[in-house]
Amino acid sequence: MHIDIVPNRTSSPTILLRESYRDGGKVKKRTLANLTSLPMTQVEAIRAILRGETLVSPQELFEPIASRHHGHVRAVRLAMKQLGFERLLAPTASRERDLVVAMVTARILAPHSKLATTRWWQTTTLPEEMGVADATEDELYAAMDWLVSRQKTIERQLAARHLQAGGLVLYDLTSSYVEGTHCPLAARGYNRDGKAGKLQINYGLLTDAAGRPVAVSVVSGNTADPQTLLPQVTKVREEFGLTELVLVGDRGMIAQRQIDGLKEHEGLSWITALKSGAIAQLLTTESLQLGLFDERNLFEFSSPDYPGERLIACRNPDLARLRTHKREALLAATEEELTKVQQMVTKGRLSGQDQIGVRVGKVVNKYKMAKHLILDIQDTVVSWQLDQEKIAAEAALDGIYVVRTSVKQELMSSDDAVRNYKNLSQVERAFRSFKSIDLEVRPIWHRLEDRVKAHIFLCMLAYYVKWHMMEAWRPLLFADEDQAAKATHDPVKPARRSPSALDKIRSKKLATGEPVHSFSTLMATLATIVRNVCRQKQKAPIGGTFTMDTVPTAEQQRAYDLLATIKM
């Protein structure tokens, strides 16, 4: 008996079980069964039996004894290889370097405490790949100490890769809360985490124009933002060797005192913006004429109050509507709360000018609307009215901001100056990733100053790898692939996604029909690739174990192929 596969022109082939026989002197064939409905695996099994082979179930010979998640580890390791990450940390291999690479990988995949990390990564192939399966919590702490000792060297290499003479350097500062009271850097300061009463540390991030992190510095939690700026300038000029650069910082970071200090450095230019009070002063002196916005949403002007500087006024109607709506909502909420206080006074539940004043103060401070109210507080009466003149003065500035720069016109157009100032959103994006999206920099449990610095630096290195992964994966993520359009888009108008990006958002699918991912869901998809450890059963001829990795799907393989395009 044998199997014949008979091709059909317009349909699947017919699979027949036949036997040969002699009729007189002729050899003929007789069909015994039609096997077309069977899967090819079963057809091949029948064919093997007909050849005299002995079929044995794999379960009778082999058994899996362990399975570890591997695909997401492979993805991060591939990105690190493309970035020369291990050489970036140190030119020669060492136990400390392997542990730091493992900790950075773990921070991207599933951030935990150091003790939890040594337990979690046993569910993956990470410790096997890096040879750190026996690592202890104390070894990880020692590796952090090694890392912080090499921070300056690593940052110099990153600066050499991504910063250019005369190019942009973005800088901003944020804070994260600390658990405990023993860290010497922990202090009370401007709280950005909404954790009232918690001590915090501040850290500033330097990036290139695209948002690639280059350096991070950690300072005491009560350090004001502007105080951290000039030390960063010194770092860039002396440690990185860049004497010419354009520093971009927000209006709270680059204030007049800092600008006076920056002017002492030849070759150093800056881009920032004016605060609302300074803009109002320009209106008072008529240096800024709002009538010019009737013709365009951006224009450049000068003022004797800012000699040698370019001022670029912008008006965003969408932002104006948003601020108007927000002010009206806050005023309404304030009046609603004040009405409750007024009722308490009327009913005699609250009396005395001091007590009423304290209660009213809590209300107006809650919504920051005291500047728009005229209050009358007496022992048995409280009343208020809106200061329409101040409200109108503030409303006149809704949607208006003024970019301030020392860069010459021939080197940077007005449009580009505004775009470059808006690039600070790249640093804010990094902070969001640090804090709330995936790297989970907080809460900080370390007590030693160098350990805190190492922890923040470790998170920065993790973001450096993740940043390149996300850029490579733009075709697979809810991300706009048309980045070149940013250079020609109206710098004042809100950013607009490209048609292809909008299609991805609407359909939730790629052109290939595969689902569009976020970074976390794509990593989860890759994590379904596992490494199975199998062994032969004792009744098999040979003992021992072997490994088998899940074969990637087309979607997973494309993700790996895109990571292979990453360049330093």
C-alpha cells in the first residue's frame, strides 16, 4: 500500500490510500480510502507506518521540566547589542558589568526592588543569558556602587555619541518621593508627586534634541530648579568638552539671574520663555502689541528690557479656550465653596473675623483664585465679588506665550526657535516614563547618597535603551512614523498626527491586519516566547536535557527585525 497525492488545478490536492496488484501481466492500482480530509501530519504518519517505521509519541520519550519567559529578554538584549551597551558601561567584561546589564534589563521588563529582582528574574532566561543566576541582593548593591563610580565616564561617552558642537541640549528637573528619613539627599521641597508630607530628592536630566538621555544629576529635594542649571552648563562645557551649545530650559529654569550667568560663557546660547508677569509688563510698555496677532499667530519683536535678545510672541487659540474654560471652572468651584462658608456664618456655626478668614483662606488657596476675588470678611459676615478688571487682564493673555532666546536670526529662524523650545516635551516624556509608565523610579527606598544616585542613573540607562526600542518599533506601536513632518508643521498650532497614525488609532490594526501595540503590550507578546528545558525519559536510550525555544510568529519576528536596525 502507498499514498498518492493527486494535484487539482483549482482546489486542494486529493490524497488517496492505494494498493498495487497484478491483473494478468499488468500492474494496476486500487483506491482503498480517500484521506483528503485528514491533516497532513496524520497523512505523513500513515506514510511512515507504510514504510515500516515505528511511531513513538514524543511524550513517551521526552518531558518538559521547566519553561522560562525568553522573548522579551531577547528583545532587550538585541537592542543592547545594537547600542554597544556593555562596552558603554565598561570596555572589559566583569561580574559587576554583567549584574548592571541584568539590572537595566530587569528595570525595563519588570521593575522591582533588588531583592525581588533576584527572585523575579528566575522566571525568565535573563540570569541564564547573563550568567548571574546565583546573584544575591548584596551583589546587586555592590554593582550599583561600581556603576556610580563609572557614571562620569559613561556620560562622557553618551555625550560624544549624541551631542554636537553648537547643537541643542535640553534640560529639566523633577522630583520623586523617598521612603524613610535617613537619606542625606531627602528633604521637603516643591512636591510634584502629590505625596504631601513625604521627603523627596530632585534630579535633572540632560538630553539631546530628540530626547535621548545623556546625563542625570541628583540633588537635595529642597534645591530650587534654577540653582541646578549652571552646574549643568559646567558639566557640558568641562566634562563633555562642548564650548558651543544651545541650552533649552523652561521659564522656571532659565530665569534672569541664570541668564546673567550664562552670558559669561562665550559660545553658549539659550532658549527659554517669559513668565506671565513679564508678558504683562511688555503689554504695559507696548513693546508687545496684541493687534499683530490679527494677521498671524507668531511674530518676532524686541524690547529695551531684553537687550541683545530675540522675543517671539505666539498665540494658540486652542490653548486660549482651554485656559478660559479652566479659569471659569475654578472660579465657579471657588464660589460654590465660599457659599458653603457663607451659610455656616449665617447659621452661626462659624464666627469671628479670624476664624472666618482662616476658613476662607483654605478655600481660595485650594483653587488658587484669590487674585480674582475681592473679599469682605467681618465678625459675622463674609461676602465677595469677582475682580472683573483682573480677570479681563489675565484673559487678554490667554493662549499667549513669548519665547526668549539669544540665538541669532541667521542661525535659527523664529519658527525653529519655537519648535526647539517645545522640544522640552521630550524631557517631560522621559520623566513620565521614569515615574508612572514603566520604569517605576519611585518610591525610593535607598538610604545612602551614592545608592540613590546609582538608582536614578540605572533608570536613566534603562530609559536610554527603551527610547531606542520605541523609535525602532514605531511601525508597530501607536506612534507616528512621519517624524519629518514636525520640521515643517506650524510651530504654534497643536501637533497633528499623520493620516497613517490616525488610521492606526481608529482601526487598532496595522496594514498587515496585526494589532497595534503599546510598548508594554508588545513586550508582553514577545514574552510568550519561552525556552523549554526538556529531558529524555529513563526508558529512552539516552538520558540528559536539552532546550527548545518557541518559534516566533511573523509579528514577533518583525519586532526583532526592527530592533536589528537600531544604530548608536
